[in-house]
Amino acid sequence: MKTIWDRLTKGKTCSLCYENLQKINKIFYPPYSYQDNNLYLTDIHYICYECLQKLDTLSFLTNKFTHNFDNLPQVPVIYTGSYKGYLKDLIIRLKYFKERELAIPLGKLMAVTLMKYHEKSSLKNIFLSLPYDYIVPVPLHKERLLDRGFNQSFLLAKVLSKELDIPLLELVNRSKETSPLKDLSKEGRQNELSLAFTLNSKKENNSKSRILIIDDIITTGSTILEITKVLEKSGCKNITALTVSH
């Protein structure tokens, strides 16, 4: 006899590998649960057990949520997992193979990470308001945006905004087109990113706002550092960064 969970998951597939799923049998984390160890995210978004096993470095599985950067002593940097293995493949698929739909499960995993981080840090009730006024995606320069067709950080931020009920605000512009950063040294990145970001003058004054910066990857922290400088000049005092990977 089929259970309610059989009917609920009939015809459903993994959001990462697109394979069929099995039954739900235990609670994982509100409003997320396991389905025979497949991670249930919403009625239509799941991550199967095999994919979850390959994502073995996820922060909420390892209880390692943050990384300290010497150049960002005042900015907590929270990340969902390490940039290697399957998580690296997923980011590459999203970013370079233009599988935009991957922003949904990755964004939901970021939401799980953030809630678990705050539960671990201080919040005893996940239904308390999270300490952020706005979600701010790392911007792309207009030329890069035209070439790629989308900003992966903006897509992730949209998912997080909906999941966490925190407004998304494009508060920062990328006013300088920079060379690809992945092959540059830490010093090279800092030089390349100098004066690359400006405050979006079209947005309302949001001084003293608590900001959550969203990006797909953080490597040396140079991008977050430059955006933090711009936000601090505008009066923002409490700034946190959340990324898919480090």
C-alpha cells in the first residue's frame, strides 16, 4: 500500500543529477527533511542520497561554517562547502555551462547553512528573525553580464531572499571591468579590484543596515573586502558574507 510520501514524491527527481527519488522517512531540519537520506528541500526540490554523499564537505554536515581571512577581520565569512569535488562541479555547471536552475538547490543549501550557523552561534529558535536587513549580491560588470547572460550571485541571492524572507537589494555596482581573478595572486586580485565597486546611487540611503553579501566562491576575500569598504563608507556597520564555497 502506497504511503503519503510515495504519492508526494512520485515522479520527482534530484535537483542536481535529475535521477528519480525514493521515500521520506525521517526529519532532518525544519523545513528540510530526509527522504531515505535524500535531502528534501521543498515540494519540488530534492537532493538525492548519492549526490548528498558526494557533497560530504557541506558545512551543516561537518559543523565547519566559517573561515577567517586576515584581510577581513570584522566580516564573518560563512560558506556552504569546500570548492572541490562534486560541489566544484556544480558551481562550474551553474557558472560556465549556464545551468541556471542549479541556483535553486544551491541557494537552498546556503539557506540551510545560514540557519544552522546562527543556531550554532546564538539563536535558539530558527524562527527568530535573522540579523540582516538586506541581501546584497556581488555584482558583475555590465560587459561580463552581457557575455554570460546572468549573474550567478544574483540568482543565488534571489533564492535566499525568498527562503529567508529578507529583501534583495542591488546596493553595489561593478563600475570597473576586471580581468578574471582565478589565476591572480592575492596581491594581484587586490590591485585588480581596487576601485572596482561603487555604491548604487539609485538605491535609497541604507546607512546602518545589516548586510548579507552573497557570492558563489570566496578565495582570498579580496572581492568581499572591496565591497565591504564601499558599504562601510555608506554607513553600513554589520556586514556578513555567505558563499556557496571556499
